[in-house]
Amino acid sequence: MPRRDPGAGDPCVRVGVGLIIRRGDQVLLIRRQNAHGAGSWSPPGGHLDVGETFEQCAVREAREETGVDVDTVRFVAVTNDVFEPEGRHYVTVWLEGEYLAGEPAVRSTRELSDVRWFPWDRLPEPLFLPLENLLAGRGYPAARSTLRRNLSSANPPIRRPRSIPGSES
């Protein structure tokens, strides 16, 4: 039975984009706050804006939330994420990118309380539901443990967009 999304007139499925930012064998995670999954750890990400590509969204969210720039953005998988307690449903498009520049810092205090690098074999808990689904292989295509190794072996790189609408500064 569908539940209503708070603040929406009708039940809806939203599109989220998550960006796995790698630096060697580490991944950049944020601690979420003031949103569904508050208190959990997640890669940077957010809602896809109208007219925006997945890659543009991922690069924008990483910059807005953490101040980090990425390059060589690639598609990884899609997860179907139902947040039962909150009555929310998301389709999350997962991308990965290489760390390029910027010192990670909390740039959006409304959305996150912490940002840190973690080794893949020592991820913090609790993890954000979409990240749990991705790591468990509950995605399309199923990423499973290959995510922890080299995600990019089967996917051609997509170079970082030269300009992102609204990011000129």
C-alpha cells in the first residue's frame, strides 16, 4: 500500500543520486541530519533537479555538501529504496568518481553534521539505507563485493562536466 511523501500531494517516487568518492582505498562519507536517514552515514548526494544529468547532480551535491571536486564520474548501479518509517520511496542512481581536489568539510550544516574518509573495510554504522542496499547487492546491476574493489573496470569513464548550470562562481 503506497504511503504519502510528507509535503507532497500524492504518493511519489523520487530520484536520488549518490556519489561514491574514492581516494585510494578510502571512501568519503557524510553523516546525515534533518532528513530521512538522519544519523546514518552516506556518500554525498541528493535530489536530481529538473533538466540535470546524473553526473551534474553528483558533482554539484559533492561540492555543495563537502567542498570536494571529483573527476572521471561513472555509473555504478541503481537501487530501489523504500523508507518504511518515513513513508518515502526513492530510486537512487549510484555513480563513482575519483577525488580531485578540496579539503572535505561540512558545507551544508542543514543536511549533514560530519564528513570523513573511511577505509572500505571499516565503514561506520549505521549506514544509510540506499548504501546498505548497494553494498548488499540489492541493485541493478548487482554490485555486491565488486564495489569494494574496482568499480570502474566494466564502465567507461564519463569526464566531469566543464560547466554545471548554476555553479559559475
